[in-house]
Amino acid sequence: MPEIDKNENAVTILTIAKMANVSHTTVSRALNGSALVKPATRDKITKIAQQVGYVPNLSAKRLVTNRSYMIGIFFTNLDTGTSASFLTEVIEQAQGLLPKGYSLSINSVDNAMDEQGISVSNFDGIIVISQSASDDEFIEYLHKTGIPIVVLNRVINRNDINNYAVGDELGGKIATEYAIRMGHRKFALIKGLNEFESSAHRTKGFMDALDAHDIKADPKLVKQGDYQPKSGNVLMRQILSGGDIPSCVICENDDMALGALNACIELGYQVPRDISIIGFDDMGYSKYLVPPLTTVRKPTSTIIGMGVSRLVEMMEDKQHDDIEQKVVNPEIIVRSSVLNMNKIDFSRK
């Protein structure tokens, strides 16, 4: 193979085409992963490109393809309610699943709907991580523009947009039912942000499970949080200082459970000997807490995978007309933060 100047300006598609003895069109297709190029030829071209240090000119590529290779991810609100751990997980999952060459732009629906706005025409596709019905106006606006869009996390009340959501109500129910099977009958609940539908659904699941077992919820032990660790800490302190201690506290996300667990440690309570805690989400850190947190695993990676896959299909095939709408159910992850009350001999206490 002839030597070549590895100066960035000297290495072009034409250079690689000459070395591989193919047309520049074949090189362009191969470097973009086109199925029109035979695998052996594509491998040969890729190896040459790597050897000579070829760096694609993205600006030129965007001009030729009329694409930005930018994906917008919009959360309902980045200032309140969206925990840092959830935000990080979504970004990492999406970035890892997008085809090579794409970049992410993260923003909030609130900012997009601001008077100054954000030009959605800069994106090849958009993922909306919806947590509230307040997003519906933005979703409708995007739909009218014709830009490829998927809505994740929340069930939307329409049948013309691809939508992958989480069974939050079932999650609240299975968490509570697990604690009931472990012998718990006195509960506290630390709720998520009031404006987010996930909190309403998880609360309903909690209440339905109690009703099914003729257990009454104590209104004084149902606390309004905001999905942030600090609220979990503050509200758990209120619960522990109220004189009427529940045997189990269910938190509507892991971040609040983390704050609640720290409040127990700070006030001298042992988990789960003195009080049990259940979270929701199964964030990456949950299994490393002391004790490891029993929680509901929210299928975030599954819905992100479905959403990214469908969005890429839509961006590559403008005639992709079929609509997918799925609700993925969560599961209980049992660790060490819930005491099995059935094994305690209360007659000896």
C-alpha cells in the first residue's frame, strides 16, 4: 500500500478511493455504513480510513445530506422534579444507543415553549421524556412540524405518536404488596413531585394495594416530596419525630429513599431493624447503599432502547407510518432494606 501524507487536509474521500481502487461514492457509502456496499469492501475502506487518519468533515456532510446529526432530548422540567441520577441515566443510555456520529442536545420543555424558544428545525429527531400533561402542547407542536418524534416515560392520550411508557401504577402496587407479604401493616409514603403523573400513578398503586388488604392509610404519614434527596431526608425526619413510627416507608423514587435512609442513620434508627424502606427506579447506586435498597426497577433502559430504535428508523425512513405505543411494566428488586415481620416472635419482645 503506498504511503500517504497524514496531514488532515490531504486525506479526503478521493484519497481513500484511490487507495482502495473504488469510486468515491463507494467510499462515502461505506463510511456511512450503507448496506449497498459489500462487507469485505466496507471493511477494507474502513481500515484504510483508520490507517491514514481520515477525519470526516461533518459540516460538509450536513450540507450534502441536509441533516444536522443532532438529536434533541427534552425533559418536562430540568429545574425541579427531574433528579440528577435519572437525567444522567437517560443521557448515558441514549448516547450509547444512537448511531455513531450523532450528538445529543439536552433541554427542557419549559425552555422550548419560552417566547424566545428553541429552533427544533436544528434537530433530525426529538425524544420527549414526558412527566406531565403540561407537555402536550409542545408534543402537538412537534407533531405538526413533521419532525421525527418519540415520547417516553408517560402514557399520552393520542394514537398518532410513538410512545413508550412505564407502568408506574403497577410499580406502586407491587412495592406495597411486597411489604404487606413481609408482614407490614403500618405504612408511610413519601410522594414525588405533585405535578408529575408518575407520582399520581405510584400513589394510586400504593393506595389500591392497601385497600385490597383492608389497611387504612394514615394521612399524617403521607408526605409530599419532590423527587430530590433533600425532601426524602426532611420528610423522614418529620415521620421519625412524629411519635407514631410506621414499620415501612415507601418512597416514590430512589433519590428520596437515599435521603430517608440518611435521616434514619442521623437519628439513630437502624434499617431495616427499626424501620424498613422501599424505593422506586433501581438507580445504579441503590445496590451499594447500606443496607442495599429494596426498590422497584423502572425499565428506563428498555423504554430508552425502544424509543431510540424507533426514532432512528423514522429518521432513516420518512415513510415509516406505523405507530408503536407500549407500556413496560416494572418489577420489584428485593435486597436488604425491608424486614420480614413474619419471622419475628413478638411474644418474646
